[in-house]
Amino acid sequence: MTAKLPRSFYLQDTVTVARSLLGCVLWRRIGRELLAARLVEVEAYLGANDSASHARRGLRSARNESMYLEGGHAYVYFTYGMHWCLNVVTAEGDIAEAVLLRAAEPLRGIETMRERRSKAKRDRDLMNGPAKLCSAMAVGKSLDGEPLDGNALWLTARDQAVNEDDIAVSHRIGVENSGESAHWPLRFFIRGNPYVSR
DNA sequence: TTATTGATTGACT
DNA sequence: GTCAATCAATAAA
């Protein structure tokens, strides 16, 4: 059993956390059921100065309140009237930085994930998108603001090495109309991995 | 007060 | 490739 990532991991620079999360394993416990997936695609959101962030210009509401928690908590938000997305909060309290978990490779509990994601035709379609990842792992409002070293949701270190050269970088997805930060290189994914969203 | 817009997905042409 | 679903936060009036 691999140890849960310590709180100090999430207090590093947000881009460092984002890159370091690639290859790490996300765990979800629901009763006796244990699900796991290897992260293959993430995006960094850099708080008040990031025009694509929910916390742009210091915006703060009930919805994004957990973005302002200290690093090591979950920020789960509802979007498009029907989807949930999961972020790993970074930085100290009151600094709204976070990493959006966009795609993962299912490792454990795949049959259960298939039940939750009945529209997925292949295993690679189970978690190749931020809302798909949440659907597969039953992540919703109940986990918003929860610590990431708890009993329902946590992360462990890479189960296999990831070379820096294998980390590809691009602009973030779905933020084309969000102003000057739209082109910032804050999406990180494992080059060539079949489980990335695109 | 009303209108617009999503950190998306899946169905359809 | 286009587009509807569906609702909350924000922007506009």
C-alpha cells in the first residue's frame, strides 16, 4: 500500500503540482468498493490573475469557495447544468489555485465504472474527459471541499515512472473565450497516452 | 430584472 | 462537422 500524498505535496508551485500529478493514482472508496485510476491529463488554474479561472479577478461565491482552501482539498463544481468536474486545490489558504483532473486510465473497479458510464464503448472512453472521470468515480457535490487524504478520496504517488520528456504541454481546453489567458500553456498530459481526452 | 455563458458530453448530419 | 441538454453564476439592462 502506497502512502497518500502528504499535504506538503499540494503546497508546491501549482504548475509543479500539475506536472507531478501525471502518473499519480486517484483513489475513491464507496463503502466496500475501491476504485483507482492513473492520471494522464491535467490543467492548472492560477487564481485571480488567470482570466480562465473561476476565481478570475478574485471572484468568490458559494460555488468556488473551496478553491480558496489550503492545498490538499478537492474543488468539485457543477457545470453546463449537468456535469461535475474535480480539481485538486493547491497553494495556501485564500489563494485560489487548483489543478483540474481531465483524464485518467482506469486501474481498479473497471466493471463498476462501466456501469456508471454505460455510454462508454471502450475502456479508454471511461475517463477521457473531466466530467467522465467524475461520473466513473461517482464524484459529486458531497466531495467538494473534502481533504484529499481522507477515506473517500485520495491520491498516491506514481505507480510507474513518468519522464519529463513524455509530458506534453498545450493550451487549456474549453477556455477559448476567456480572454488573454486562453493560450497559456497550462494543460499537461502524457504524450501518446491513449486515455487522454484529445 | 432579464440575458448570456460556460474548465462538457453525447447524439446526430 | 453541428447542436441540444440544463442550470447557476455573472453580466447587462
